[in-house]
Amino acid sequence: MAGYDELAKFITADPGLSIYRRFSYLNTKNILYLQAELVNLEAQLERIIREDIQSQEPNRELFPYSLWHLKWFGQDPKSRDSLQWTKVLEIRKTLKEYNNAIFQQSQLMKLEGPSSNNLSVLRDWLIRPEGGNLFLKSWEFDTWKYDNDLMCLGGLQNGTDSLTRWIYERVIPWFHDHWGHSHKQPDPEGGVYIYDDKKILMATNIASAILSSLLPALSILILYLIKNPFAKLGAMIGFTVAFAIVIAIVVKARRVETFAAATAFAAVQAVFIGGSCDQACK
């Protein structure tokens, strides 16, 4: 009978199946509680500091100016003199928990959600008789139910450009449904079909390189064939827009980088148009 051991083997077979709950609500609530604790501890410490300053006791009056006095007289837990240092240590412990929670939450928020295809594969395996066979019981059955609260630790499609994600989420499932299932053997342990991420990424990179180099060459050819100067300008605008769209899709570039590339591309076309016009005028 399948269990967590078989599920672990299944997930290990494909990094894209490393899908887990983010527990955004619980993490956020935990941070809010820690924040509330610190707010109260901060107020308590300020009150203790004021009391020590106003105590007219030599030792306690030195606490704001001497860490040695604060720690030395804070060693006796039964003494009133230890109250401020004890509170500092309590704050230090809670502050560490709070900072760790904040940092961990910020890291979790950077992780992308799973692809719809990988999530469907995982859910399908959990219910198939030859897979998980519905081994999850009670509340655990709904673990992968919350689409908006899931994150994926692996999978080369995460953090890549739009073209690569489109190939993973649309082209590969379509290819598998029409041809792939008849030419590949399923994984013996998980019973699913696994496609090599590295080969897919290599093919995507080659396609991106061809597309990126073909568009500039094609624009020059068409601009050469067009004789009307106004038609040339219209074609130049169209090619520049197309080039910017292609760059945005096949390259994970920032807006400023896309703008710079489109501007350079337009400048090259403008120089070509200017040169062809000069030749026509002679």
C-alpha cells in the first residue's frame, strides 16, 4: 500500500513535483503574534527603565550608562535590580524568533507556485490506484487542495522566461497527449511520464536564439524590398514593436533592458532606411 515513502519517491523523480503548502495564513499570524509580544515587551522595558532612573538607588541609576552594572546586578533573579536585564534577555529571545520568522517568510514569498501541469500530475498520482491510492486520510487529504497556498521548490520552468513556461505548461502536455505517450515509457516507481528538463531547456534556448536572430534579418530584408518610404517607416514601427514583444517573451529582461534593445534595433533600421533613401535619391 502506498504511503509517504512512495510519495517521497514519486516527488524525488521530478523536481517540478516538489510542491508543498506555504501556510501563508499561519506564518502571517505567527509574525503578528511575535510582533504583538515585542510591542508589549518594549513598553514594559521602557517602564522598567524609567523606574530604575527614578529609583534614587545608586546601582539602578547607573544601568543606562553601564552595561557591566546592568548585567552584574541582573544575575540574581530574586533581586529587583535584575528586572531590567531579565526583560532585555526576554526581548532578545523573542526578537530573534521574530527576525527569523520575517526572513523565512520573505524567502517563502519569493518561491513561485507550481505549474498547473505538475500540480495536476501530483493530484492525479495521489488518487490513482497504482499511485497513492487515496492513502491520505482526514485533514491530510486536503493538503494539495489550496492552489493559492502552494509553492514549488524545483522545476526549471520556475524563474524562467514566458516562452519556457509556455512550453512546459502548454506544449509538453499537448505533445504528450498526441505523440509522447506512445514513444515513452512511464517511470517504473511513480508510473508517470518524465521529460528531461535539460533537453527541453536546450531546445527552448535554441528556438529563442533562432527567433531573436531571425527577426532583425527579416526586417532588413523586408525593408529592402519595400520601395515606398512611408511604408518603410510603418514596417519599421511594426518590426520594432514585434522585436520588443519577442525580447519580453524569450528573454527574462527588465523593462529598461527591453527598452534599450528596442531602441537600438529601431536605430539600426533607421540607419538602413536612411541609407537606402540616399541611394534612391542619387
